[in-house]
Amino acid sequence: MGRIAGVTAAETRERLLLAAADVFARRGYDGTRVADIARAADVSGGALYAHFGSKAELLVAALRRHGKRVLAEALAADPGCPVTEVLLQIGRLLPRRLDACGYLIVEALVAARRDEDVAQPMRDYVGERGDGLAELMRAAQAAGELDASLSPTALAHLCLLLSIGSELVTPDLHAVAEEEWAALLTRVIAGLAPAADTTQTGTQP
């Protein structure tokens, strides 16, 4: 059940997630029918419901599949790279990110305001993103990159606000020069670093 000829269940699920991300981004949550996604994925309605119980479940599953991709790829590309440098690399791209995942998160947030079937899984999803970022912040604090006195949860919340906000305030609404944005982010990250130890040690007579 939930499989089509010559395609594994995992491949069918992946096909559905890719189709869902594209269709939701183009048509919006309210304008998308489950049949539209099944058709785009070239699977039957039965195959779709074998993997996902509802349109809301499919929406959030598509977010889980695609939402963490940029951060995961950046961390995997250079495992030894400092966390703060990875955050800077991603942050520099925020003002000019225009992709299906960006449109998808906007649609999901709008739908969550109107539909409780979407709101609860979205709360879970955002909570997972926040928890994952908080763990990353703790790792950066343990490595001495970020001030250990700062709340990892608050730092994660700041990252979420910047990331999601960038999907709402697109370059066509308000543009910023890349070098100016990069300079600001560098200053912000520097301000979150541990305070320099200015203790002076006396000399022995």
C-alpha cells in the first residue's frame, strides 16, 4: 500500500514531499487540493493517504523535509567550521533568499493563523527548529564562540526571527546592500562573543 510500480515506499514519500513543497508554494495552502499534490507527484490518492493523513500533515512534513536543508548542508560542508561562521554564511544570504521553501513557510504560517489543524503541527515544527538551534548555540558556547551567559533559547529565537522574517520581507519590498548587511551581521556576532579577559596579572618583585 502506498507504493507505485517500480518505486519504493521511501521514494514515493520523497516524491510527494517534493511535489507538496512546489504546489503549496505556488497555489497556497487554501488553494491546494490533495488531488493536486497527488497529480503533481504522479501517484494515486490512495498512495498519498498511505503516507500522510491530511493536507495539514503533508504541509508540515514538507517543511520538515526542506526547512532544515540550508543549515544542514552548511554544517556538513565543513564540519570543523565554527558555528558562528556558519551562521554568518547563512545570514548573508537571508535578504536575497527566494526559493520554494521560503514560500512554503509563509504559507504554513498564514494557514496556522486560520486553521487549528495546521496550527498544532506548526507549533511542534517551530519548537523543533528552536530546540535544534538552541543545541547549536550551546555547542558554540562550549567552544568559546558565544558568551555562555546568554540564553541559548533566546539566541535560537533571534535566529528564527531573522530567518522567517527574511521570507516575509523580500528584496522587492525592501532591499539592502550585501556588504552593508554582512558588516552588520559581523558586528552582531562579535557583540555576542565572550567578553575579553582584561584582568591584569601583577609581576613578581
